[in-house]
Amino acid sequence: MSRRPPGGPRGRGRQVGTIVGVVALVGAGGWFAGTQMQSPADAAASRRPPEAGPVTVAVEHRKLTATVIAQGGVEFGAPHGVSLSGSVGSAGGSGDAEAAQRVTKLPQAGATLREGSVLMQVNGRPVFVLRGSVPMYRALGPSSSGDDVRQLQSALRRIGHDPGAVSGNYRQGTASAVGRWYQGKGFRAQQPGVADQQQLGDLEAAVTDAQRAVLAARGGGADAGSDGGGEGGKGGSGASGPPVSGEASALEQRAARQQLDRANAALSAFTATYGTEVPAGEVVFLPELPVRVDKVKVRLGDTPDGEVATVTSSDVVVRAVVPGADGAVLREGMEARIETADGTRVRGVVAEVGGTGPQADAGEDADGTSGEEKEAKEEDEAGSEPDAGADPSAPVQLVISVPDPGPLKNQSGGTAKVTIEVGTSKGAVLVVPVAAVHTSADGRARVRVQRDGGVVNVPVTVGLSAAGQVEVRADGGSLDEGDQVVVGR
């Protein structure tokens, strides 16, 4: 068999095919690389963000309600500090002149106190509560008179111990009623002490001695007069001389009578203040009853100086604080919704707006300004120009009363959310975000509406605003539910 030389036609053809394939491959690679390569300018342009367009929100058609929401604390209303006005019992009555005042039975936290109830005990003596506006400031007993006595008499009548006439004068009828009241509570009313009893005995003995002296003077005068008359009848010359015994007897009788009058006057003055009394510390008058004991501020064995307890009404309230801007739209009498952390919901009513506490308007301020003076000052200030530097965000205190607290009554000390409606639209209205409303140079409000690829201005009248939304009405333009209003870019 013959062989073809290596450089024959078939070998040359294979070499040419290989070369053409390589050239084609290189050309394709170059084309691909060229299509993937970018200049720096092209690269930057490809990374540039698209042109910003307007941010729009659809116009809504719904009812709009404005509310004020606050977090508050649940507590009982009308807190009132209780302190004693003087000693419980008296040194004379107890017989222990050096005995210190010590708390022997504490007030009971949570207890309900009605008229005539015992708040606590000091030295084994009771401290009662009665209803009245005049504070207890002195001991009340025989010869006492005034509004505080009249207040005591009215209270005694209400609790079933009639003192007789409510005259404001402490007489035997009042003393007897006080005795029956104490006895009904298991105590003995304050009676005169040993020293007073001794003094009464001395005064009564003085009257008795004076009466005997008068009788003796009368008897001695009669005998002397008879003897003198006999002697004169027998041999009396009628000549002037020393006073006869009849004249001496008249002087003695007059002196004895004067001494008796003085003794009777002293006894009457003492007995006018002698008898059953109510010591200054044994009664606390409170404006309203019943009350509940909220906090006990003394311990057993303490001296009852200062406040011994805090009492409250049985009404439940929620106290909250809101910014001044919210407080400005709140009014007493507005309804509120109250919800606790466990989901309890009850209805409330705004009772106070801007108060500083239950003692805010009572008595005098720390600077000595009375309530009437303060009120007059506030009226003057109300007529003056408002304070330009007033901070609208300054906190405003709220008190929300709860007419029917239900389970909330057991949550004193807890927290609750308060929602107060301050306004609502009349039915469904057009609503847009507050950010969509702008004021033009002429002072008119407007919204920008996106239409047909552009943006048009629509004048509007704004209404109720709530939670970042505002009621709008088209004023000389077209605005419908679903329109896209511009709120930003």
C-alpha cells in the first residue's frame, strides 16, 4: 500500500479549517466583550436613581372623630387628711395628769366610716367621726355655745340621740344625749375629774357654811335686841354711847348675807361648766359621710400629732395628665371611655380640667391668699391679654369621675387608658392627611391633586382634625373620594 505524503491536499484542508474556526471564535469573543464593556460615564448613568415623583394618598369618605387619649391612675375620689384637734380625754377626767397621748387602736385601711363611727382609739378613748363643715377646735361642754355646738346637736339628732332644741347652746339635754351616744358605742362619756369633783365639794361646803353664818347672825340679833330693849326699859337713860347690840347684829347679818351671795355665785359659775363634755380630740367633723379609710399614717404607740389617716369618698376617679393643647379642647361633662390593662371597660365623665388637686381651692394658699381673693385675681387675669410666653405643651391635670365603676372599684392604684371624644363630623366627610393641606400666599387652604399626568391645585375649606387627618370640602374645584392628593415628594 502506498502512503500519501504529509503535505498532501487533505492535511492542508484540515489546517485551514482549524484556522478559520479559531478566527471565528476570537471574533465572537471580542464582540461579546465589546457589548459588556461600559465607559465610566455610562456606568454612573446606569446607577442614577429615577426622577422623583409626587407621593400621593387617596382621598377618603368617612366619619371623622377627634379624641384625646391619656394614661391615668385609678383611685378613690375626694382625698382628705384627718388630724386630731386636741387631747383625747382629759388629764382631770382620766386621773392620770402625766399620761401621754398614745394611739392604742389604729384606723382600719379600707374601712367605711359612717356618722358616729369610731375612727381610732387614743389612750383607750374613742375618736368619732361626725358630719359637719366647722372643724372641731375646742372641747364642748356645759356653757359652750356657737356653730360647733349647733353642729354637734344636729349630728346627735341624726344618729338617734335627740339633744332637744338645736340651739347652739350646750345644756343638760345635749349632755344627756352625748352620754347616751357614748354608752351605745361601749364607752363612757367624759365626766368631771377628781380635781373638779373636789372643787365642787369645796364650793358647796362654802355655801353651806355661809348659810349657817346667816342663820347664826339672825338668831344672835334677835336675842340681843330683846335683852337690850329690856335693859333700856328698866333703867336706860337714852344717853349716847357705843352701838347697841341690835345695831351690831344688823351688821353681822349683812356681812353673812354678802358672804352667802359670793359663795352661791362661785358655785353657779363652776357648775355652769361642770358636767359631761366632748374633748377636742374625740370628734372629727368631715364635710361628707360616709368615707373610706384610704391610708393609715400612724402606728400603735405613736403620739397622734399631725395627720393620722387619709380618707376618701367611695367614688372611683381616674386622674390623668395631658398636654396643654389637648387640655384646651376639654370641658367638664365630656364623656370618656376608660379601659384598664386587663380589658375592663367602663364609662366616665370629665369632672375637672386643669385642677391641681382636691385642696386647690380650699382655704388659703401658701402665700396667704384666700379662695375669694384668688378667684378675684383669676377674673382680673382672664380679662387681660394672654401670656405670650405660655407653653401650650404645659401639662394639664384631668379628673375623670366613674359613675358606675363596677370591677374598677377593686383596681385602686392601677392604671387605665382614657379616651375622650372632643368632636365628630356630621356623617361621612372627605378626609385627607394634614400634610396634604397647604396654605397659599393669599391665605387660602388648598390640596394638590394628581390628574391626567399632572398636578392641579384645588382650594378647600378645612374642618375637624383628628389623628393626623383633617376634614376638607372643595371650595371652587372638584375633589372626590379616591382622588390622589399629594403629601410629599
